[in-house]
Amino acid sequence: MKKYHLGEFEEIVILTIGVLYNEAYGVSIKKEIESRLSRSVSMGALHTALVRLENKGYVRSFEGESTEERMGRPRKYFQITAFGKQAMAYTKETRDALWQSIPKIVFDPKGTV
């Protein structure tokens, strides 16, 4: 049984929420991912990932203030929960352990394929 599970895109989204800190809302998350990773992101895929992360308890959402720019609708902001931080740390430790376990020869340009 998996204690924590982050899919690749979920990991990118939760890391981006951390990068944006108090300014993490749908459009800002999308723009940040596209800018940093040169990767196109649909709002549908992002919304799905945010819902999954919230359902797993890794992030929480809250509404900001209403703005005229948004015709009175508030932005929905996201924050990483304590459980989400644990999941991120576990994922990083797991990846680091795997990377450290790869024999150096694998990355040697003179090594055989």
C-alpha cells in the first residue's frame, strides 16, 4: 500500500504551488509551469490535477477577494498542506535514492550502451 502517491504532473503542480506560494491560483500555476518547463498545459488538465491533489489532502483551496476584473468572482488560491509537504519530501527522497543508486558508468559517455 502506498502511503503517498504523486503522479508526474501532480508533482509538477504541487511544486509550482510551492514556487508561487501565496499567489498560486489556476492561471498563475498554468503560466508558471509553461514558462519554467516550456510545456503547454490545458486548464482542464490543471483543474483535474488540482482536484486530485485536494482530494488526496495534499493541497487546500480558499477563495480570495472578489475583483471587478473577474466580474465579482473571487480567485481560488491553493496552498500545500502539512500532509502534502510530507508527500513531497517522500517523493524527493525516493527519487534521490534512485538517482544515487544508478552506477556512475551509466552516465559515462565512454560506457557501453
